[in-house]
Amino acid sequence: MQALRPIAEVAEKLGLVSSDIIQLGPHKAKIPLESVYRSPRRARLVLMTSINPTPAGEGKTTMSVGMAQALRRLGVAATAVLREPSLGPTFGMKGGATGGGASQVLPDTDINLHFTGDFHAITAAHNLLAALIDNELYHGTRLKMNPNRVTWRRVMDVNDRALRHIVIGLGGAGQGVMRETGFDITAASEVMAVLTMARDLDDLKRRLGRMIIAQTPAGFVTVDDLHVQDALAALLTDALMPNLVQTTEHTPVIMHGGPFANIAHGCNSIIATEAGLRHSDVVITEAGFGADLGAEKFLDIKAPEADLHPDLALVVVTLRALRHHGGQPLRDMAKPDSEALARGMENLWKHIENLRQFGLPVLVGINRRADDDAAEIRWTLDKLATAGVPAAAADVFGQGGAGGEELARLIQETLARGTSDYRPLYEKDLGIQEKVERIATRIYGASGVEFAPSAQQALARLEKWGEEDLRVCIAKTQYSLSDNPALLGRPQGFVLHVRDIALARGAGYVVPLAGDMIRMPGLPKDPQAYHVTVDDAGHIEGIR
């Protein structure tokens, strides 16, 4: 791996001089909003997504970094625009989120830990609001809220299942009002969603003010009613600026925001995307997990909100994930199995069909691994070619940008044809129930949707409150097109079960909770935290 370049040199590749950025040490910087918006948009936009992943992930970030590097090698001013890692997966099961091998975002350990403090600022703002709500309950000076109807929970950026449901205010009347509440992970915070959907500081404050903190018999109580949106914004002014870092080949990476795609909208910030579009010729951006989650939410939530017009979608696949969807057990994922591979292609075909529903040209990139069987690679590429799907294998983990040049040329060729006819799946004025049903049937392949009584009550409240023009951000498992993680491949005839619907009014969407999805993950039996070491010199190992 080459030595890191000074961040001011990396900024020059975006047309920014040292006075256009705020340096945070030699290798990290913030991009002020005046620098972000100084130039008009000019870049083409490539959306990186994947099939439904295995628990280890299929290397979507590695491929995003590798494609940006490969395009730079071909003379294209490309930039990767990515999400920030969360400490939950970093110390849990999946690990960090900076790519890997020769296609990695650096300084990776810094980024996977505290980075520039954005997650901490979001956590602090969220929990300041929680403290102010409980203070209002204790003093009861203005809003007369019912403690049992407060909807705002607390957050933290680690996985802790013991805090999902808690009782606070214990110890007597002087310790506050006793009530039930709980913690979500910071990536699920509405403050996170608001920050990633905001265009500037004024928009941030407007969205913060719209957030609902409690329900009343007649409607709801918002942050505006509490008059603390500016206090929250004060904690977020630095976090609102996107971060600039670099890849192993010194390609610029704009990294900002980190909502999960299985429990939130799974996209980096609008401001970060604006920075890439205004200072590059091609932007490679990713949306979390499979195309049924992150890509659908990018195309139905973020793109319409930000007036984005993606030019193509690139679906990342691995042979192991295809075989897994064909019935191969995870313990055997390194073994070739042509029959399982053939069956698993059904998952890929569905994702390609889905993306084409949005009017996007679709490419497939096989993230080649060192233990992949060459015959299986050839068979997969032949199948895709027969179906008229442009595809290439790329070894960007082992070779960096050089290992992705064939796929990068396919991107160039597709962009040159300009065949994108992007359109969202639904219009805002469609009813909430109809939006959920359209996503479930057209994207997941469900035969219908079953709304539990609590979800039906939520739908009635939304209609009564006039909030039906909000977009829909379904929370469901990432491992299956359905709401059941055990249904692999391309399940059919299933019913999507929506047990409740949360309202993220500041973000501009509702969150139907499908299946058993929760917004505070737990740690696995052998968490990655067990494998982190720090030597006497302070060098950290095990953050991956």
C-alpha cells in the first residue's frame, strides 16, 4: 500500500484548494457548504448495489472504491461518495465499512472508529432532545405531554440488545418521570436521517423542527413545539459538512452519513452527493445491502428528494452469494457447486428486473475472490451475456483499479450511450398503504401485504393527520427479498407482514416495520471486539 498523500493534494483532484477545505490533521478534511455548492452539477451518477448479501457482505464498498480507482486510471475524474461506518458492525459481526485490500478508503482505522465525530454529534443531538423531553415531563411547564405517549427514544452507536426496552425515572419523584422507553442504534436515529436528507443548515433546522416527539389525542407534538431545533442544530453544524478522504490509489472519497438500509434509507448525505456531482465527472455512490433495500430507497426517496437522475446501476455479485441463494450452506461457501450457482441466479435476475423498472440500464460486476472457480466465473458471464446483461469480473481487492478496468470500460460505454430513463416507482400523492403494496409486490415479489392492527391504526392516524404524501422506507431483513431471512433465492407467493409503522416526519418518510426487524442490533456470540488489540505504541489491529 502506498503512503497517504496530504489531504490538500487529494482536494486538488476535485478542483479545491487548501482554503476550500477544513483540514482535520494530514489525511482528513471537512468540505464547507460554500465550497460544495460553489460549482454547478456536472457529473454522471452511477449507483452501486448488490444482490441480497450473505452475512459477511459481498464487497460493495470495495467495488465502489475499485471502480472509482479504475475510472481514474482510464483518465476519468471519478469520485466515490460513500457512507460512514457505524461502531455497531465494526465491533459486531460484519466489521468496518472502508472496503478492503487494494481498494480501500484510508485512514481506515480512524474512519472505522471515531472518524471526524459525525456519529457522536448525531448521538449527542438525539439524546439532548430525549433529555429535554424528560425535563419537560418532569416540570410540565408548557406542553403537558402524556409520558405514555412519548415516541422519542434514545440512541447509541454500539449494539446493545439489553437496552432495547428499558424503564427510566426510577428512584423516586426527584429522579424524573418513570416510564418505558428504549435505545436504538445511532444509524436508525431520525436525526441521522434528517442530516443526510438536508441540503443546508436552514433545511436541517426545518427538518429537525418537523420531527415528532409525542402523540396527543388530537395529533402530535414536534420539536418546533418544544422550540429546541436550534439547540440541536448547534451540535450538528460541523457534522453537516461532508468529509474528504482518499483511497489506496489516492482517489478522492467523499464520505458522509451512515443510515443502515435495513432499518433506515441506507444512503450517504445529499450534501455529499452534491459535492461529488459538482466537483467530478463521474460519481460512484452506493446504497446499503441489496437492491431491494438501499437501491429502492435511493431511487424512491433520496433521488426524488434531491432531484437526482442516476445514469446506471451496477449490481455487485459474488459466486458464494449466488450459490448461497441456490441452497449451498454458508459453511461450504468456498466450494464450487454448479447446480447451486444456477439456482441462485434467480436472485440476481429479480434484482436486474427491479432496477429496470426504474428505467435504469443495469450492469453486473462479479467481485472476484482469490478462491473463485474460473469455470464458474465463465459460466456466470456467459449466462449474463446470453440474457443481454453487460457484465465483467473484477479483482479490485487484489489488484486495485487495475483489476477493474474491464468493468470500468463497460461503465464508460453505458454512460456514453445515455440510455437512462429514470423514474421512481410511485408518486408522492399515492396513499401510504398503496406505496407499501407497490414496493412489496413489484420489488420484493410478494403476493400481498398484511397490516397488523397496530399498523392499521398507524395508517389511520397518518390519513387523519394529512401525512400521506410522505415517502416509504420499509425496514426488513437484508438477507431475503421477503421479510423472512430464511427465504433465499427468489421467493414467490409470500405475504409481507407489516407489524407497525413509524413516522419519520423530519426525514420525509414513514418506516413500515416488516417481519421481526428491530432498530437496535445485538452482538453475535463471537463479536469482532474480541479480536481488537492495541500494542504498546498505540497501534490498533483487528478493526476491519
